[in-house]
Amino acid sequence: MDRAATAEKIAALIAPFNKKEIAVTDATTFAGDLEFDSLTVMDFVAAIEDEFDIIISMNQQAEIETYGQLVDAVVKLQG
Amino acid sequence: MTDLFSKFDPLIQMRTDLLSTGVTDPFGLVMEKVISPTVAICNGRETILLGTYNYMGMTFDADVIAAGKQAFDLYGSGTTGSRVLNGTYSPHRDVEEALKEFYGMDHAMVFSTGYQANLGIISTIAGKGDYIVLDIDSHASIWDGCKMGDAEVVPFKHNDIEAMEKRLRRIPEGAGKLVILEGVYSMLGDIAPLKEMIAVAKKYGAMVLVDEAHSMGFIGPNGRGVAEEQGCLDDVDFIIGTFSKSVGTVGGFCVSNHPKFEIMRLVCRPYVFTASLPPSVVATAATSVRKLMHAADKRAHLWENSRTLHKGLRDAGFQLGTQEPQSAIISVIMPDLERGAGMWEALLHEGLYVNLARPPATPAGMTLLRCSLCALHSAEQVQTIIGMFERAGQKAGIL
Ligand SMILES: Cc1ncc(COP(=O)(O)O)c(C=O)c1O
């Protein structure tokens, strides 16, 4: 799947967690802008993992702060 | 200069706000005198202890005390050294023998605490390129063990067999896998469906580590824990346990049937680079562990206490962590930290000590009053406790 298609799917998965409905760009941060707490992170990561049938380990999650970084990581993890 | 402590400001503020309401500091209690495993003097008042991990009431057992005193006289106050250098005395070997007997396993390795047992075993066996799949509600010592090692760490939703299986299925071919579970989860007092979970782990070729800290001595026909109770102990590769709960002293351990297990003594840094337990401590532990093998009556009474308290609190209108009592921990869910602290203090004034637990130790941001029962709580004490909860609940506006 190319980056645009991956980005679109991830954007759709973010929607239910985006309580304040802020506009998401590549620079949007999960902790800061979207205010994800650790429970939300767990549910959100599980949703991404299930959608793309991948694992995003905690080690990899630690490197991902923004939406753009997540899209890049998911593109890479799909191989 | 950046003050390295500024990161703690939010917590300092939270504590200041809480204490400014005039509530007694729930994390500053001192026991002035300990009368028995179930009663102490706190703030000059006789207090029933319902927040210790003294599940089997071994701390004042006459044989246990005698073994400790004898070891003091024979071996002195401490070893002043590591287990692998000058810190292994015959009582250290003896307590490892006692653990092998207790679990019916080939190998036992004793650490200075249970925290270090998890830290050491997990960080040592799961290395670079390996995967650790663990329950999201795992104890801090398990998380720290993961952090200290180089493995990929993959958590799954609490007790969710399907979520665990999905993650195991996605791990790359050929990678080493370690699944980490607990028998009893100590915050809500719920148990894991170990039999089903371990079967799935084995299907994917994972090794399995189970922390049975809160079940030892009490759950299972021989008190070996939840895995024994559910008939899957033979499929567990590593059991982690502690002496700081049912055994009634301090120390941690790992037991295993792995044929190469003994190499751990040389490669496990939290075992090597710290001093061994004092001889008196391991002597009390050995005596206590052996007595726990024959404690069926105590186990039965503890279950009865757990059922009575669970029913009493539920009938009184409290919201509990589990629908049915599953362990010796009964968790009472509080609406928020402030009212939780108020209730905790009201109970203390009644003469009852319970544990106040709050995030990040608790799941889902909950504030909990955790009650842990002891086999030596009398049936009468349990009734007294229920009455105290009812009065304190009215006073604190929980009921
Ligand atoms: C599940 C679990 N594992 C390990 C430990 C650590 O035990 P210890 O007190 O011996 O360090 C605890 C105790 O807090 C625990 O609850």
C-alpha cells in the first residue's frame, strides 16, 4: 500500500479518538495535540495493528510522536 | 540551570492539593507496634490490618521466628557479598531446596527481592531480536525488566486471549518469544485464564513466565498458585515469586525445569551485582515455605474470609473490582482520589488499615481501596471490618 492510501486509512482510524476533532496534519502530535493518554494509545495502536496486520512494539512506539512519523512507520512495517 | 526536579511538579502539586484538604497522608502511615499479623498500633490506636500481603499470617509463626534467631546466632547478621562470591551460605542453598520441594521443580534461584527476580530473569532471557508479549496490567517490576533488556516489547489488553494471539501470530518467523502473565493481578484481585493463554502461547512456540507473587501458599491444591489450580503448571517455563507476601519475609525467586537454568547464576546481573539476603531472612523463608506446603486448613479459612468480605461489601453497596472473589484481594473502587483518600482516612479512624492505590499503579486511572485478607483474620474480625466499611462509607459519602 502506498503512503497516501496508508495515510488515509490511518486518518480514518484516528477519527474516533480525535475527541476535539482537530485537523490532523503530518506534524500533529499524539500526546500534545490529540491529548492521547496511555489507555487511548493502547486502543489506538491495537486498531492500527489489526488494520494492517502488523506489530508496533513499544520500542518502535517510543520513536513515533507525530501522525507523519506513524504513517512512515506503518508504510515501512508493511514491507 | 534546569532543575531536574521540575518534572515532578505536577505530582508535588497534586499531593499539596490533596493534603491541603486536611486529610491524613495516606502514604505516610507508621506502625508503632505490631501485635500480630492482623493487628498493629497506628497513631496510638489499635488497628486491624487489611492492607498487608501477609496472606498466610507467617510473620509471627513460632517456628519461623526460631529459625531466624538460630541463623542469626550461627551465621551473623549479613553476608556482605554477592551470591556468586562470598554470599552463599548453607541457608541460601537450603531455601532453594525448599522452593524446589514446594513447586516440584528442578531449579530454584533466590534473589534479594521479587522486584529483582523479575528484573533479572526477564532482561536476561529476552535479548535483542526477541519479542516479549505481556499483559498491559503487568506489575512495575515486569515492565522494568522489559525496559532493562533489549527485546521488542508488545503489550496486549488485560486478560484478552484473542489480543494476545494476534500479536503472537504477527511476530516474525524464527524470533524468540517470551509471554509474561501473572496468576493474580494485585490491583483488582482478578486472576488470569492461564490454561487457555498458556495453550495459545505454546501453540506459537513461546516460552512462558508467570508471576505468582499474590497466589503462593494460597491458591492451588498445594498452594503453588493459579497455574497449579488450573492444571497447567507443567507448561510454565518460569515461575517468579516473592518471600514478601505469603512467606512473610523478604526476597524473590525464580523456579524452572529448564535444563540450562543454572547458567542464570552467572549471566543475570541483578543476581550477581548485589548482596545476598541475610542468613536469618533465608532461614525464616525456608521454614515458612516448608510450612506452607501443609497449610490446607489455613487456605480454606482464607478462602472463607475472602468470600465473606466480598459478599459483605457488595451487599453494603460498594463497587468491587471483581464480580466474584477470585483471590485474597478484594478491591473497592472509589469515585476519585479525593474521596478515596477521605474514605481511607475514615477507615483509619474506625481502626482499619487498607491500601490506597492510585494511578499509575492502577488500571484505567482508577482509585482503589485494596483489602488483602489474612488466613489469621478471625471470622469475627471480618464481620467487624464490614461494619467499619459501612460506617466509614456513610461518613465519607461513598454509600
Ligand atoms: C506481581 C508482583 N511481582 C513482583 C513483586 C515484587 O515483589 P517484592 O516485594 O519481593 O520485590 C510484587 C510486589 O509488589 C508484585 O505484586
